[in-house]
Amino acid sequence: MARFLTRRYVAVTGAEAFRLAQLDGTPWSEIRHTEDVQLLHREEWWAWWSDEQLTTAIGLPESLCPETLSTDAVLLISEVWESFSPAP
């Protein structure tokens, strides 16, 4: 699976990344693209990937919703994600 990150969204296809980039004003050259990653866990607002990256979940298809993290890990990540501190 591929991952595309715009300023505010995440996508798993180039076409969707292009559409989302238009919404948030991200120039195509600034979209961060990573190949060969797997989505390991997804909550409403965040997603955890096989390359140990924590991203927003906004923009991911509703059909992608794996849950491989423990309940404690989800609670900890959610607490950090919902804090007002900079991204971890």
C-alpha cells in the first residue's frame, strides 16, 4: 500500500491525494509519498502505520479500519493525539 500525506489529509491512492491536495492547498510537489507501508491501526482521528508513523486518519476510506494495537496503546496514542502539544 502507498501513503500520501498532504497538509491536512492522508490518502492511499495518487488520485485521491491529488483531490485532497486541491482542498487544502498542498502543491503536488509537497505531498509526502511513501511506498510499501501497511495501515496497522486506525481510529477516528489518527492512523498508525508499519513504518511507525502516526498520521491523521482524515481522508482514509472508511473500509480501511484495521485494529492491531492493544487497548492500552490506543488509549495512550489517543491521549497524546488529543493533547495540545506538537505532534509526537
